[in-house]
Amino acid sequence: MKQHYVMPVGVDDFRQVREKYYYVDKTDFIRTLIDGHAAATLITRPRRFGKTLAMSMLYYFFTMKEAERNRALFEGTEVEAAGERYMAEQGTKPVVFISLKDIKQPHYKGMVEMFGSAMQDIYYEFVYLMEGDVLPPHEKKYFQSVLDKTASEVDLQLSLKKLTVFLARYHQKSVLVLIDEYDSPIQAAWDNDYYPAAINFMRNYLSSVLKSNPHLDFAVLTGVLRIAKESIFSSLNNLKVASVAAGGLEEVMGFTHAEIEQMAKDFGVPEKYEEIKTWYDGYNFSGKEIYNPWSVVSYFENNCQAAAYWVNTSGNSILRQLLENATTAQTEELTGLLHGNTVSAELMEGIIYSDISENSDALYSMLLNTGYLTMVDYPDPYTGDDGTMRIPNWEIRTLFKKEVMRHLSGIGSDSKMLKKLLSSLLAGNAADFEEKLSGFLQAMASFYDTGAKESFYHGLVLGLLATLMPRFEVLSNRESGYGRFDIAIFPGKNQTAGALLEFKVAESEADMPQRAKEALAQIKENDYAAEFQRRGISEPWKYGIAFCGKKCHIERKV
């Protein structure tokens, strides 16, 4: 590998990247904006997909601050090659660039204080506005209140809009506004139960600067989710959205096939291209295959060791909530995704948090937007057909099994207990299997909301077993013999015997042994083991499992 190339892992400042690190040229995005743009453009992508670096690039190109020095950053780039018409726009605009990614406070007061600190930093960048008489005394007083962090909550909501007014008056030019991770405060508000107050704050903060603002040249926003107009972008009709679901601006973030091939050549490892493709390719943005940039950069920085470098769900409690309340049908569909299947669902393009739990397809929209799924076929606007999605690549398949399926079953991070449970099941140790499964049932905080239906227990166990894949094939509700088994575990190559699981719900703990025996008898009477015999697999372990509340009883027969 060529050692003079250093990958910018975790570096999102464009100047630093251009001066110190390997860079994949994304400056054609600038040409696209110069050729034509909406008053406001929102780009949604999963976490760690290069959003902040792209915004930093726009800042260094357009800002009037240190324009001559910044021009050197674009030497030899695509935007320079596009011609002088485009480079003439370099360093010509007053630019306000703010990131909201760190505004993640546990309460509303903290959120407002963090906004005060963020705006204090932004105003300090333009403290020269206080000089001379461009600002009359009352505006200087307002400006100083933001610098002193004494501005009222209402004044903070208007602070971004007012800054564009001040800058436009001073420079006699309209202002470019860049807002990175705009939805981060909203996600934190939902997680910490102050969502209504935060939405009202954000609606005023954003709408005031984006709607009917004659001092705004244009704005670019990034985030993970598109919050519905009714919820935050109130009456904003001039918003263009380039999203994971709808497409648009496909190549401005993430890497293309051609860029990956060149990268592999530059690092002296062209033979690694297929491995990179298997692990990190597969995101489909309107027909464009895009690679996860964080993972690819990490791959090269770690001497081309293929691994799952990208993580996400730890910061998304709404996704965890949706997973832990998934239906049995959804659990089966999610398990099928690990087998390479696709899933069809109606896509929620605009998210309204307060309504999300009422839409059964919200789970798949959330998995799509957060990067766990990618589009196969887009929804048909004429027929109303649903969109089709799949797991994009091997990395996400690994993480899907580890994170999504564990949250689905509510086991969190207790991997040791899960391993013991699975070992007991596959070894035919019914007593130990019963003990470990009972332990998981006891840990289910939302248990009594389930109504103790068989479908709940089915989904729980299916989620637990998903971690066996791909070493084992886990199937649910499939025909075999004279009926449909609940769950079957088929061993892979060099694996131990498989297993059949049949579930029953008992009305009382005293009835559990009898119900478990009935489940075991059902396996035999319906010859559920026929599929094992057809595959040439020796007799599986057979478990009849009865549930009652947070208790279970297991009968086993070889």
C-alpha cells in the first residue's frame, strides 16, 4: 500500500482534508448549485455519510472570508475544470455555516442554552458588524445580547434570520446559509420528552430565515430525516428535498464505483476492489450505486481489513422503540432480510414524530433513512405500489444481525446470556434453555402491553434466534409435513443438529407443562421434521414451549 496517502477518518473540515489527506473530488456539487438551485435544499443521508464535509466544502468555496487563500483548495478540482464562469463565484458571498449536531440536551432549557452558545459563536465570527454605523443602536444592543448570551428565547429563534439581515446590509449582498444536521435537536427532544416545545422553537428558527427572506441568497440543509412540512417547515413551499427515498444529488456524498476503483489503484491494491464492493457497496440512490464513505475510508486506514466500521442505532431511540414493538409479521420479514429477501412497504417521505407509531410501515422508512436498508424498486406514483427494500451489503448485514435483531427482541447488549441460551437450545439442554429464556422474559420491560399473545412470544424468540444466521437457517411459519411449524433451525455446514420449536400459551402457570406437551405432540402428529429429512438432516431437537406471563415451560424430545 502506498504510505503517502492518509485517509481522513473522522475529519470533516474541507481545508484539513485538502491539505493533509487523501481526497475524493466532490466539487461538482458546487457547479450543480451554481447552475441552478432552489431557495432551500435539504439533503438527507444516514449518519457518517459525508454530510458535514460536503457542507464545509461549500463554505470554503463561497465564503468571502480568506477568499484568496481558499482558492488554492480548489486547484485541480472538477469545479475549476468546469471553467472560469464557476470559479468566478468563488469567495463572493457572505456565508453563515452552523452545525446543530451537538445540540442533544436532556431537557428543553438545556437545548435553548445550547442554541444560545451556538449562535454566540456564529455572531462572534461577524463581530465586525458592530463597527461603524451599519447597525443602529437598537440592533447593536440585540447583537450584543447574543454575544453575551442574554438574548431571550424569542430573540434566539430569530437570531439566524437577523444575522442575514445584518450581513446583507453590510456587504450589499444576499447571504448563503448552511445548516448541518438540522434534525439533531429534534431527535434529542423526542428522546427526552420535550418534543412539542422543541418543534415550536425549530419551526420559528428555520422558517424565519428560509421563508420570504429577501436577504437570503439560498440555503442548504443536511440531516438524517425529512421532518414533514406540517411539523417544522411550516408553509415553506420553496424547499427542494434530495432524500434517500426520493433521490436527487446522488453522487455528492458517498463514493461511486469509479471513485472506488481509482482509490484502490491509488493505494496500490486494485485486487481489493471486489472485497470493497461486497462489504460497502449497495446503496441505491435513484439507480446510482453508492458506497458508504465512512466505512471505505476506515477500511483503507486499517490496512484493508474488511470489518463493520459503521454503527448507527445507538443514537436513535425512536428506531429502537419501533423495533421493540414490531409485529410478528414484521419480525419474520426482518429475519427474511438476513436471508437475502426483500421487503415491500409504503415509504413515509416526511416524518411527523407524533404520528410515527401509528403507521405500520414507519419501521421500514426509518431503517431506510438510517442506512440499514436500501431501495430495490422505488414506489410507483401512478399505481400506488409500495417501495421494495433490501439490506445493502455485507457490512450492514453484519450490523443488522447484531443491532437491529437484538433491539427487536429487546435483549440490548446482553450477548453473553444470549450465547448461553443458544448453546443450550442447540445442545438439547431443555432445562438450561428454559432457565435462560425465562430470564429474557423477566427482562422485558414492556411485557404486559403485549396481552400475552402467542404472536408476541413467537416474535421474541424469532428475534433471539436471528443471531444464529448465517451459520444456521432460521425459518418461521413454513409448510412441512402436514402443517406449518412455528420455527425451524436448519444447521449449516459443519454445524450441530437443528431444532424445531412449537409454541403455546397457557392460561395459568399450572397449565404450562400440559400445553408444552401438546406443542410437542403437534410436532410429531404433523410431521414437522419432514423438511429436515428432505434436506438429509438427522433428527432435530424438538421443543414444545408453553408461556404464561413472564414464565415458560419447555418439553424436549429427540
